[in-house]
Amino acid sequence: MKPSFFSVARKPKWVGGLAVAALVAITFSLLMQWQLARTFSVVGVSQEELAPVPLAELAGPGRIEPGAFDRLAQVEVFLDPKNTFIVEDRLQLQGDSAVRGYWLVTNSFAIVNSEPVSLTLAIAFSEDKSELEAAAAKLAATDLQITGYVEPSEAPVLTKEQNVLGSVSLAQLVNLYSSAPIASFPIYLIVTEGLDLEAANIVIDIRSEAVEVNWLTAFYAVEWAFFALVSFYLWWRLVQDERNRLAA
């Protein structure tokens, strides 16, 4: 007569086997949770972060707060039009496509702790460099309340075009602004409001908040869950084999 499953399974060796299977399954479950934690990530800017905030909340001299980039910031500045430059190889969104052209960037000063601090502004786009040169000639040293997107410094890029920069490299620009060391923000602003020029505003793609799925890590998570189930199946299969041997 074939013994019942539970009469065999409650033997000490199979109770121990079940404990080992549970330990293995727990290990695989922890690995599954680790993979799941890497599967889903939130990217982009949330609705709450779309509203402009004072620049001091996001950055300061030698300071950048986490999550500051692509946020809208407001700040009062004093334009420094004598330090205005053109940057090549810039992309501008136009509908669902993008066109290549130039940016106009200028130095400004924001007051931090009663001291002027250099803040670079990207203020206009054009496919025609001469249009930006004409706009730069009309800039005046004046106080402005501006709003713009906080963006990180770029690496320096060599350019063959005379009097044109290859990137918005703050380390390079600060040296162009002044031969003496000056306090500066480690970010620049793409201006959206507060400055009217006879050139197009810069338009960039700011992603709204969304959840991204990493399908590779999702597959690994399912794989670890499968291994956890297999550990219990192997224990069940071994108990069944013992039942069959005892019935033979």
C-alpha cells in the first residue's frame, strides 16, 4: 500500500529538506525584490515641479540641489552684455522635429548674500548667426526678473568657427567673463520669460513625469520567482519519489 504524502513528508529528513527549500526560496525572493526595485523608475518633472521657484532653492555658488536640473527658476539679475557669446550646434524644437542652429548666451549677476555672483543665461536661438549678433548688439546693462530652466554645465568643445563657442561650458565662459577669479553659479539658465529679443526663444524638451520599465530586470525578477517555486517543487518531487519506493 502506498503511504500518504504527509506521512512521508513529516519524517525528520523531509522536514529538514522543506526548511532548506524555504531558505533557498527566501533567498531567491530577495533577489526578485532587488530586481523589481530596479525595474520601475520615475523620470521627468512632476506637475508640482513645473511651477517656477526661486533659484536659491535649487542652486547657489558651488551648490546644486538634487533634482534641480530641468526645473523652472526665477531670479533677479543684472545683465552684463559686454560678455555675450554665440554657441554653435544647438538643437531647437519645432513641432515634432528639431532644427540645428546657434544660441546666444550672456553673463549676468545675481545678488547672493549681498555679493554679485556670475550667472550664465542662454537667451535666444537662431539658424542665422548674424541674427543673434544683431540681437546681442541691442542688449543693455539692466536689471531683469527672469524665469528659466536650470541646466548643467557642458564639457568644452573645440570649434573651427571664429568667435563662436562649441558648448555651454561654464568653466570656459567664466574665464572669458573675467581674467580674475569670480564667484559663479555651477548651472546656467535657459531663459523663458523676462527678456524680449528680436530672436526666437530657446525651446527644449522637458519630459513630464512618467514611469519607465526596464524589461531586462523585469525578466530577471520573474526568473528568480520561478527559481523560488522550483525549490519547493524539487522537495515535493523527492517526497513523491520516496512514496513510490516505499510502495514498491
